[in-house]
Amino acid sequence: MSIFYIIIIALAVIGGVSSLLHFVNSRQNQLDVKVSNREVVELAEEHGGSITTAKLAKSKDLTNSEAKTKLYSMMNKGIFNYGMSSDMQEEFSLNVTVRDALKGHEKPTGFTRNYKKRLNDSEVIKLAAATGGKLTAAVLCMETDISIDQAKTMLDALQEKGVFEVQVTENGSIVYELIDMDLLKNFKK
């Protein structure tokens, strides 16, 4: 009879964890509707490439908790790095790879996809060509509004097809570099 109770308790715990994860994902999705990753990145760019939770909350009419959740989510996706400002506030700085990819792009690059349209290989390759032949999952995620997991899966698939080779930077970032660099000569923005 005690095994029966153990199984019941285990199932209750698993169900509780599943409900909690669903709640967290639901809250994150609601936050993503309120303010997009692109908006946060553009705001950071306006402030020299970094932003605090207070600046984000004030600029986008979010609570401090919502701003912090959004910034930590983007940090976990590789878009921001964490640090402390001179006045000892949490500060989120754009990842170097993201900043390099944004150089020369004053406005969105036009690679943002329609939600009903599926992102294709050609669009990813064009974006890579537009960013100097190098692309990260974080940049692809930001530029096309797909999830970081979808971006990584797409880049890995193109790497397996021989379109990209993988480079690891000194800071541990994974960069996908076009193998056919002649595409850069032929690419017209």
C-alpha cells in the first residue's frame, strides 16, 4: 500500500511542476506581446548599448518585475550580457556579436517575417550576407522574430548542409560563418 501512496505523491509533484512551467511560459508570452525583443534592443542602442531594468520599465510602461524578467530572458537567449553599472545597478549590455550585427542597420533590415509565413533558407542566408557573412542564433532570433531554439535549429541544419561553418569566439559565443564568401560580393541590400 505504501508504494501506491508514493506513486500518487510523485504524480502530484510532477503535475505541480508542469503547471508551474506552464504558468511561467504563459507569463513570458504575455510579456513578449507587451514589448518585443527588437524594441528592447533598440532602446539599449539609444542608451549606448546597455540598459537597466529601471530604464526599460519607465520607457515601456512595465513594472520593475516585468522589466527584469524580460531582460533576464533576453540574457538567457544570448542577446544581453549581465553586469553592474557605476551606481551599482544591474545593467544589461548588448552582446558584442549582436552589436556588430546591428552596425549599419539604423532601421529594421526587412528580414522580419510574417507570422503566417515560414522562414526559409534563402532568408537566413541573405541575412548572413547582410551581416558580413557571420550570424548567431541570437541575431537571427531578433531579426526574424523566431524563437532562439528555432534559430539555432535552422542554423544547425544549414551548417549540416554545408552552408555555414561553426566558429566559437573567445567569449564562447557560437558564430555561423558562410562558407561561400562570394555571396558577400553578389549580395545587394
